Amino acid sequence: MPDSRFRTGYGYDAHKLVSGRTLVLGGVVIPYEKGLLGHSDADVLIHAVCDSLLGAAALGDIGKHFPDTSDEFAGIDSMVLLGKVVELLRSHGYETGNIDVTLRIQKPKIAPYIESMRARIAAVMNIAIDRISVKATTTEEMGFEGRGEGVSASAVALIYPNIFSS
């Protein structure tokens, strides 16, 4: 029987691309004519990561902990939210094994920013960069991502009890 102390979680988020907003993905500002619409900085990549971590620990979702009806979180840097999620996980006795994220975006090209995203995420989570995977793909001009209407991200996280931490 598998060790049930090791847990996985899945997260997904999507936001609309609009003019007049800064594009922030994985905690990195990316030069582009549009940005993502949302209550916070709308960083879909980080939101998916937060949901994957929260889901793995059965602690609900990002909306439960950081509601978009609260002025406290208006315009907030999603890296701050990620830091709070990591603190919450640790307070419940968990550490992060690894994160794997896939970003779906037609434009702009993301490859030049991936290492910066990985480094930012690893730093906020206080884990090694080799435990963070970020990938980007287009949708070959299909769907809302392919038409340039929005961006989506999905993430998978592995967490484990901090009794195994060194």
C-alpha cells in the first residue's frame, strides 16, 4: 500500500488578457501590450501553484484563504499569497516535495522568462530550484488562449509531512 503521508494536489487558474494591465507570470513582469485581469496581480501561474498546494493538504482553495471580495488582497502580489500558503502548509505539518506547472499562452513567448520564474518561486517557497518545473505551451491558436483572449495554468504539487525534512 502506498504511503498516504505523501500527498498530491492539482491547481488550475485562468484570467482574461486586457489592455492597461501589467503581465505578471510566475512572479516575473513580462513586457507585453496586455496584462491579466483580476482582483490581485492575476498571476495565473502562481494561483495554480497555490491551489495545488492547498489541495494536496485538503485546505480548500485560494479563494477561501484570499477572497476576491476582500480589499486586503486588491492588487496584491501573488508571490505574497504563495508565501502565505507555504506558511499555512508548514503550520499543518507539510513541506513541498516538488511543483510542476504548465502555462497555456499563445503570446508572448515565455521561454526567456522560465528560469527567472523558477528562481522566484523557489526563493519564496524556500526550496531548491530543481524542485520547481515551469513549462509553457501554445494551444496552436485554438480556444481562448490561442485567440489571445486569456491565459491559463495548471499545476501539480507533491507535499509530505515535515517529519521527513532534514
